[in-house]
Amino acid sequence: MTHFTCGMKSMPADKLFFLLIVLLFIVSILTLLTSKLFTGYRFHLNRSVMDYIPNTECDKRKMLKEMGMSSFEALLENIPPTFRKFSSVLPSGLSEPEVLRDLRSLSEKNTSAGTCISFLGAGAYEHYIPSLVDHLASRSEFFTCYTPYQPEVSQGTLQVIYEFQTLMCELTGMDVANSSMYDGSTALAEAALLSTRLKEKNKIVCSRAIHPEYRHVLRTYLKGLHTEIVEIDTPEGITDVNQLEKVIGDTTAAVLVQNPNFYGCIEDMETISDVAHRHDALFLACVNPISLGILKPPGEYNADIAVGEAQVLGNYLNYGGPYLGFFAVKKELLRKMPGRIAGETIDSLGKRCFVLTLQAREQHIRREKATSNICTNQALLALRACIYLCALGKKGIAELSRLNLQKSHYAYDKLCTLDILEPTFQQPFFHEFGMKAKGNLRIQKINERLLKKGIIGGLKLSAFYPDLANSMLLCVTETKTKESIDRLVAELTQM
């Protein structure tokens, strides 16, 4: 008879088999009883407590009381009722082709750069995107990837991030770049946070010509730290260096300037950099990466940190987002930098490979002591930027910058010949410029007329700068033909 040995004793196979059957029966009974017990318990939790969002009615009342609100609906009072109350316009029982047709019909009601000639910029720019960007970025290996914590199964994603970092360093002239930030505004705010931590000072000096929404985000980020933010006036369209000299001091952690600035004007970055460093403050440059094909990069005027919005690199307007912030620094600031960093190393077989490195800075390890609370990056958009830059190459970026410069100046010269408009500022610019309406003509009226003719006009500057009443900000990129610019001028001539 076959025996099975267990420890020091043996047992016949038939007895062992019988014991196993009894044991399985007991386990089955216990599983059934436990399942019934806990199913009821889970049902009780789902219906009475958890219900997807773990805020009980009591929790909600406490939060509303703390905010001084009577109800959740009171939080939405500033949102127009037409946007709060809507219902599906699609009837039930439609086939897929019918749904697509109806949705396409709805989408055509939008006013977009695809259906109109757009001269609108102000932080979101229309550029031509080569077909290969969409083709390569849509490959499943990239499109469905997740955070590359496991390098052994994420070499493709990690290499893309590494190449993006390399390209941003080459473009900006900086030493090190991270894997990307949420967008340009948060990149600028994170740079200010880095400065206050490093310098242990609580004052930030920034130009008033930085994008107004970027400055709003900056104030939001720094509010909890009680950091003082001093804004420098821009009476002539660029940062007033004399005023900067007066307000900067020993408690200043950093000076922030955008180039080209929100008005499109070119700043004197070298002079401002010298002023900042003379007072032991960091110099933060917020730049348009496309402009770096023709303008001096941040590394050449001794910027400590270079940030900006990389939506212009192979990414669509996307109705305002998602976008892609970049963040580059001098090598001395590497360990203070927020966000992920991909590095190159050698695997156990001696082959080149890529990993996430210096992770001890990050929140998933350092928690509240991390350099930032950002625990992600815009990998897919960074991939698109990477493909776009590789497709254009060094000469292509330079040519693209020249096209933007030449076409915008052609439009500027043509508009200056009109009796109804005059320049808002007399400063060198890249691809954006301000124009002021003369007499009783209003920018709102101009834009309404242009829109009826299929042209999206410039941004009304008084929405952000009340002192620039009746001025608009126009943007001309390589996507605008001579015919479209001439058409804009012709329509304005008739006003």
C-alpha cells in the first residue's frame, strides 16, 4: 500500500484522501456562511455609508457649514443656469453611424481654428503638426502606457522621457530637464517654490507682462506659504528694469520674467539676469520653445531655471488642455527640481537602459518632505513633442521660427497702414503684437464683425489689463498664409 510521509509519521493514501474530502467540505461550508454574512454587510455599507463617494450627509453638512454655504447648489451660483441644467440631445435606440452623425453635427457648431482663420494666441498657439506625430503617438505601446516604475517592462516609455529631457536641454541651453509638468503655469509656480526653498527667502519679484493666468496660478501656489509677490510694471510693453532695481532686495528669492512676454514683446533678459544675480536671487525665464529657434536660449543669459508651455511642440489646441509644461535647470539645482527624471544606465548584461532616477525627491517616497506634490508627468504629450522636434530637427526649428517672425511682421506692417489701428507698443516682437483701435471704434465691435466673416480676431487686452483699453493681441504663426493675412486687412479696411 502506498504511504505518504509527513514529518516522522506515515499515513495510508486512502485515509489521507478521506481527510482531504472532509476538510474541503468544512471549508466550503465556512466559505458559504462567510459569504452570506459579509455580502449583507457590504450591501449595508454600499447603501448606507459608502455609495461610491465616501462623504456622508453629515460630512457634507460640516463642509458646507465651514464654507458658509447653505447647500451644494449654492456653490454653483456663479455658473450660468444654462450650463448647469442640460440633458442628452440624443434619442435612445440610435445606431453607431447615426450617433456619429449627430455628434459630428453638434461639434460643427463650435467655432474653432479648423473652421475659421484664427489670429488668437495669448498662450495657446496654432501650429502645423506633421502627420507622423499623430501616427507614431497613437501606437498602442505609447498610447496605453502607465507610470514606468518597473523599468524592466517600460524601456520604451522611459527612453521617450529621456529623449524629451535631452531635447529640452538642447533647446533651452540648460543642464538638466525633468520629464514634464502639468502645463506652463504650474511649471512657473513650481520654479518659484524651488526658489523660496533654496534661498530660504519669502519674496518673489515678477514682471506684470507674464501671462495673467500664470500669475494667478503663482499666487495660488504661494498663498499658503505667505510669500510676498511684487509685480513690476511694463509701461512700454517690457519689464521696467529701473523699477526692478528699486524693489529687489536681500529678501528676494527669485525674479520671474517671460520672453517673449504676454504682449509678444522681446525682453532684455541679459540685463534682468544680471540684476537678479547681483542681489543673490535666482533668475527664472518663462519662454516659448518655438521662439528659441531664433532667440537666445535661457542658458546663454545665465538663467537658473527655464520653464514654459510646450503645447506648441506637436500638440493641438485641445480647447485649452491638456497641455505640457517643461522644466529645466542648472545642474546645481538638480536635486531640488520637482517632477520625475529619467536617467540612462547599464543593465546586468552591460546594455544601455533607462530608469527613473533620484526618486528620493518625490512625494511617493518623501511624502510631505518632497520637493513637490507632483507625482506624474504628461508622458503622451511629451512623446508628441519629442516626435515633433525630431521630425523638424535643428534646422527645421530655426526655419519655423523665421516663418513665424516674418509672417507676423508682414501682418503688423500691413495693419499699421490702416487708419483705424495703431501699435499698442513700439517694441521688437516674435509672433504676437498689440494693436489699438483709434477713435470710437471698439475691439469688441471689430471682433464681432470679423467672426461673421469667418475670422477669429485678437484677444481683448482690457480683459486682463484695464489700462490697455481698446487694444487687442494678435498672433500670426506659420499656419497663416499671405492670402489669409491680406483677407484680415481687407475686412478691417471696410470698417
